[in-house]
Amino acid sequence: MSSESAVTAAETPAANGHGEAHSTAGFKALMLGSIGVVYGDIGTSPLYAFREAVVAASGASVDATPQAVLGVLSLILWALLVVVTLKYVLILLRADNHGEGGTLALMALAQRAVSKGGAVIVLLGIISGALFYGDAVITPALSVLSAIEGIKLVTATFDPYVVPLTVIILVALFAVQSRGTASVAMFFGPVMCIWFAVIAIAAVPQIARHPEVLLAFNPLYAVSFMLHHGIIGFVTLGAVFLAVTGAEALYADLGHFGKRPIQTAWLFIVLPSLALNYLGQGALLIADPKAVENPFFLMFPDWALIPMVALATMATVIASQAVITGAYSLTRQAIQLGLMPRFEIRHTSEAHSGQIFIPRINMLLFVAVLLLVMLFRSSSALASAYGISVTGTMVVTAMMGFVVIWKVWKWSPIAAAALIAPFLFLDLTFLAANLLKVFEGGWVPLALGSIVMLLMYTWRRGSRLLFEKSRKLEFPLAELVAMLEKRPPQRVSGTAIFLTSDPESAPTALMHSLKHYKVLHEKNVILTIETAPTPRINDSERVRMEQLSETFSKVTLRFGFMESPNVPKALAIARKLGWQFDIMATSFFLSRRALKPAAHSGMPRWQDLLFIRLSRSANDATDYFQIPTGRVVEVGTQVTI
């Protein structure tokens, strides 16, 4: 599951702008952080992935045969090697957007590289972003449920308490989000290191008793299983995919940890631990087919069950945390890229700009996660809902990866296709296998993703129509400045800053100010805020200034799509460049538009109404751009769309 830019402990000062470590100590800190954040999701997959795959492979029979166990094991091991190691660790980690990864970062990179077909790239970005929210809802529900279910093995009397305990943990998890993750984050890496060590060590005795499980490294077992099991083999493939659902996180967290720490952690710690654990579960099932009930926990002796349930719960909370913070980060990127309305964004760390909290997203995720837990009530039932979103995201990532390899890396289209085609074929096969689970629960992420896609598409299309309509009604700025310089109205002291999204047209707030007040400030600034297709902007490129006349100037402030716009801080840079102004003698003029549906619009009426509702839910521009509220004058206008 793609933890889009999960921002936690690993945002350490040891990382430079591209996330690479300066020193050995810094490298180790980044590697430890990546184990805690990047690998939380894929690291907890052994709790349910092997069990679900073997159950699917067994078909109608109660017990798993050794041949089925070896076939499933081979499929899981080679999925880890091909999908995660080759596609993500060795190839996609090289496709960074100024050090940042993730589907929206890749979308911005691909969009910048193509002259035609930009709309298709944006559509792919919308699809992958929307599908991620489906993942973000399912991961906490499934992970925590699967960990708590281990308590049933101690005694069956605990069975009725699994769902209530899961709900309590999830309530606590979402309740602490507003405090930020910095204080908890320092434990993520060490806890996950203990987790990987324990799940690897527990598997060794099982493998020693049945070393024949090592035959699973032979890919012929995977191929033979698929050839001889028909539709059951295809269904099993959908369950096997559960073992690689954290793969997108490798790419998404590139900016926070850097390529080398993520690659090293995977190759030397995470992959060996996961492989050993899956082999251990397989050895246990060969010895005792009835252990399919819960092969992960049954590898441990009775005295270790309670401690393991506690450790598994901590590991799944960490996995959930990564996805939740990833949802915040993805939302901020989507807002900056014009795919969502402005939401309130709170910064929970003074040191790390990436550590943010979005109250509205937190509440929506919380409600959706609780509904899933109450609706499905077990990890096995919920596992059917898992995978479709992730495979969809992986397909989209492969498609955009092809564009980047072709256009940005300057490969020939044939060579780029030859590299990506095998991975795309594998991703599409996994997607087709997961689509078989639509009626068993797979409809949940599809429904969530479809709703988010509709909202993103409506917001983007409505914003463009509104911009085009407003431009037709507005007066050219150059003409207005020439008129005002020739016949100036009454002047008042101070500076007026007019915010506008279209620097070529006179801002609505300026026109209304002249119409109603019939005065003009001594200094007038037309301020435009742009979002760059790069994650962050250097301060040297933050401000552009252009003098239009003696009393008018244009200022453009640029922010990266992973930054939260802070107008006062950016204007402080403008002062260093020679713009003299006193913030306490400066007024910010904003136009607040009241939207009404038009009789004839570029969108259906229901979509007009949806866009209007979305615009009303948007956070106030004053708060979003962090402008001092005491210096703001808002001018109301009514616009039909």
C-alpha cells in the first residue's frame, strides 16, 4: 500500500535537500527511520498475506497440501523479488522529482516532460491519488484487526473482544494525530527492527525441521502452480499480492530518506526477514496443515503469544501511522496541484515542514476506518477488500514511469517499453486477479476511489471554467494602470496588496475598491501565488518582482507542491530584494466569491452544485496563505458558473 510521503521520524537533519546522508551516522539514522516508516506496511503483511493465499490455493479442501504451500511460497518470494526489488528498489527509486517520489511527484515530473498529452498524465495522477485514499482507509482497519486476532489463540473467550479492542486502539491512534508524530516517531525504527528480528528468528527452527521449503526459491514451483490450478491459481494470485502491498511506500518516501538508505534497509534487513518468515510459515503448514488457521502466531510457543500480540499491535499501529500521515502529505500535494479545495493545514513541528496535520482528512479517515471495522469484523473478510487500490496505483505508476524513462531519461520509446512492459504486465495480472474480489469487499476501495476521483475532477474542471469566465469579465491590468496613472484618484498612505490568480487582469478586489471607495493607495502590489511542478523552491527563486508604473508593481511568489504557502515569510524575502514596505501599514485585499449555478454551464447542473459546495468547504485564503487576519480586507462578489 502506498504510504504517500509518510512523514515521521526519519525527517532528520541528517538528510539534505535530496535526502542523501552526509555521514555514516546520518546514513544509519536515515536507514533506521526508513525501517520504521517505509517498511511498516509491507513488514506487517506476514500477519495475514500467507494465510489468505494458502486458503485461496486450497480451494474447497480444508487442509493445504505441500505442493500448494510450495507454490504459494514461490509466488510470494518472486513477487517480493520482481515487484519490490527490481521495479521499485532498482528502477523507480531513480525516477525522482528533485529528490521527491510518489505518484503525484511522478505525475508532476511526467507532465513537465511532455508537450502533448498533459491531460492524460493529470488523469493518471488523479486516479492514483484517489486510489491511495482507499488504501489509507483499509490499512489501519486490516492491520490492527489482524494483530489483535492473535489474542484468540490464547483462549477462545477473547473472541468477542477483538473488535472492541481494535476500535479502542484506532480511536487512540486518530486522537493523537493532532499532536504530531515527532515524539512517537523516535520509537518507530527500533520497534520495527525488533519486529523484523523476531519474525525472522521465530522462522528458523521451522525451516530447520523442514528444509524442503527452500525449494520455493525455484520459480518453476510458482509457474507450475499457476499452470495446474486454473481459476484457483488466479484467485490465489490476488491473495499473494497482499505480501507486496507496501511497495509504493518505497518510492513515496524517497524524499524523506534518500535512495541509498531505503535500498540498503530493504536488501539487508527487510527482504531477508520477510523471506525467512514466509518460509517458516510454509514449513509449519507442511508439518501441520491445520495451522492454516493462523500460521504466523502459531510459529511461536504459547508463552510468547501475548508478547507477540503486543509487538504485532505496535507494528501495525506504526504501519497505520505511516499511511495516515501519507494521506495528509498527499492531500497537501493535491491542493497545491489544483486537484482539491484548500483545507486547513496545521504544522506539528517547527523543525520539519513535512510534519503536518489536516483535521478534516483525519476525521474522514477515522469515520471510514471505524465503519470498515464494524462492517467486516475480521481481517480475513477485510483482506478481500485489500489489493485493488494498490494494484491500480502500481499500474498507473508503471505507465507514468514509462513516460519519465522515455522523455526525462531520454531513452528510446522501444527501450523504455522493453524495460517497463514486463512490470506493467505483472501489475495488470495482479489487478485482474484482485478484481475477482470485487463482490467480496473489493467494491469498498473502488467506491472510495471513485468518489475521490469525482471530487478531484469536479474541482479541477470547475476551477478552470471559473477562471476562464472570470477572465472574460475582467479588465486588462496594463490598461487599468495606464488609465490610473493618467487620471489618478484620491491617494491614501500605505501599501495595498491585491491577491489574484490571473496577473494579466485587474483583480476583482481592486476594481470594487475603486468603484466603492474611489481611492488608491500610494503603493499597489498585484500579488500572484504560483505552484511550481517541483516539490520545493529555493528562496533565491521564491520571489519575482516587476515594476508596472511608479505606484503599481507585480509580485509573484512561487511555492513547491510539497510546501505550505506562507505569504509573510515570502514577502520578507522580497524586502531583502529591495521592496520597501511596512507590514503594519499594508492592507491585503481579497475577493470572496459567492458562486451561483448558471442556466448554461460547461458542466452538468449536479456537477455545478457539487463544485459550489466544494468551494464553500474550502479553507479561508487568509488562513491558508498564513496572512495576518488583522491586515485583510475582503470584498464580496457574486459569480455564476
